[in-house]
Amino acid sequence: MDWNSNQWQDAPTEADIENTPYDWVKKEQRSDTCLNFGHKLFPAEDENYYLGNVPHFGNSGVDPKNGAHVQVVFFKSKNYQDGKTYIVGFYAFPQLIRTRNRKGTHDMFAHSLEGNIRAKAEDIILLKNPVEVNESDSFLPRNKVEEKTGYNFLKSKAVIDLLSKIKENNMYLEFGKLYGKIIQSLEKKR
């Protein structure tokens, strides 16, 4: 997703828009990912789920057969200031849905009109210390070149490895509780 100097809790800055690699964001001068981690600031929508956006999923979303088995969606973004790519947060136990407009009426929702993923607020983590990722990381699928608009499904072991890497620099109460819940769920599915 596009970089947001406001931690995906507010509209992108002018510099964020100017430096984004995504033509749509430049053209529209807004980003539907800008509130992906606003779950502590803005109201949840239906059934206490918070709506986010994964541009890589497109408007039709992910095939429900594949999406039903997803335990975690990691959000990564390239920081245009240092040129590095980071995992900045994740949604645990998400529901991958077809793109739809937000139902909320908060003024900030004008900056992020639609979403295609939702999760309970307590299952959403914005990392205090984003984790740098690169092609040499063992949890990334081999022989797959990721496109600007692509995504990969990770096997349970790769998810556990990535969560372990995140845990090294992010072991605080909120993350720790959710980490245990995710690992337990993944172990059951093995």
C-alpha cells in the first residue's frame, strides 16, 4: 500500500501523494488506505468490524474459497524517504469482502471512501516498530516476483516466521495477546 506519514490514521501528506508509485493516488489526490489503522480513532462499522482497503485485492476482492483460509493479512509499504519496504501492521482473522463504500459518516471517511477487508478492532495491529522486509527473507515465497498490484498467500510456517520476526521488536501487550491467538489458530489448522 502507499506510504502514509500519518501512520494510516489520517489523510496522506502532500509529499506522500507526490512520491507515491501509484498513479491512481496521484490522480485522485487521496488514498483509500489512509485510514487502514484508524481503528482506535474512528468508529467501527457493521457488526463492530473496522473496514480497511488492500489495493492489491482490486474491486472484486479475493476468491472466497481462498479468502476463507486467510488468518492474517500483512500490510507492507515502501517508505519513499529511505527506499526500504516495511511490514507496517496487519489484520488478524480478517474477512475479505468485495469492495464497498464505507457506511460511517465521520468527516475523515471522505479521504478513504471504500474498503475490501474488515476485522474486529482488537484484531488490528499497527506496528510500533515496522519491520523491514526484502527478497532474501525466508518467509517470502520463492520464485515469485511480486508486482505493484500483486499479493501472495503465505503458508502457515511462513506466517509464523514473519510474526516471529515482527515479535523481535514489537513485544508489547497488545501485540503479545494477539500473537498467541494467531499462533494457536495456525497450529490448529496444520
